[in-house]
Amino acid sequence: NWQWGVNKVGANVHPRLQKYAQTVYAVDSTNFHEHAEKLVAAAKEFGTVAFDIETATPEAADEWIELNSDRSKIFDQFGHELTGFSFTYGNNNQHTIYVAVDHKDTSNVHLDQIKELFKQLNDVGTKFAVHNAYFELTVMQRTLGFWLHDIDDTLLMASLVNENEKNGLKKLTKEYFDYDQATYEETTGGRK
């Protein structure tokens, strides 16, 4: 019962293609070094890594957000706090890790470890595929104190294809790959 979509979690993959099948790992301080080493090695070998951050707004911003009549237009990148991030990498982009930075009841990865990981990725010449880079990179700069080097912004690319369409990442993956991304709540199991 082989099926298309080796990069779908849980896909029934033909044995010859198993090394290209999707793997997804939740990473915290207990397994961070193991996954960081694999990520840096793959970045060195294959060059490109997809990167996405998850953020939360501090309670101090709740009132301001509530008063805004169109919440969909609020992107206060200076007020957002980094809660976690994911990388997708590999010769078939088949490996994904989600790294917990600021989650409740989790052994979070320390920011110094994250800074070192990004330094290593920059040092090996990694190209980062990022959606909405102006937001992601501003939060990274504010949180970690540095910029990533080589960026391909998929939001900018999508706007060049059709500037009149909304270009959110979930919409684009559904449109171009017929793939429904997991929500933040599904990914974290509702944990904060």
C-alpha cells in the first residue's frame, strides 16, 4: 500500500525510500545537542535549512491588541517573545525539529545554546528559507542579538508570483502542495 507523499508524517513509505521519509522531533534541553549536531552536519552538506519561529505577545500588549478593530493586521515584532522555533532540513527536507524555548512545564533550551547553534549554522554558510523574514529576523535580532546571513524569504517570493493574493504560509502550502499544516496547538498538544 505505498502512497505518494514520503514527506507526510505517518505515510506508508516504500522500503527503498525510507531514508527520505519524514521525521519530526520535539527538542528540549535533554536532546538538544544530539539534534543540533545533526542539523549543522546536514546544513554543511546540503546548504539550505527552512526556519520558522513561534512567538507570544506579553500580557502587557493584550489590551492594545484587543482595542485594535482588525487584529489580523497586528504584527508588533518588537513586542513578541520567542517561544520556540523549527527547522526543516535534509537532502529531501525530510527532517523537522521543533525546539522549545519558553514553554510551560518543559525543559526549555537555553538562549545561549540557541545562539551557539545559529552561530554554527552561519559559520558553515547555511542558506535559510524563511517565510515573513522581516518579522522573524526582527524577533531573532531582538531576542538573540544577531542577524542571520543568507536568507530566502518565501513571503516575498510569493508576492512576486501574485501580489494581489494573501500569502500566508498555511494558505500557500495548501495551495501549492495540497498539504494542511499542523496548527501551533496541534504541534504542542495544547501546551503553552
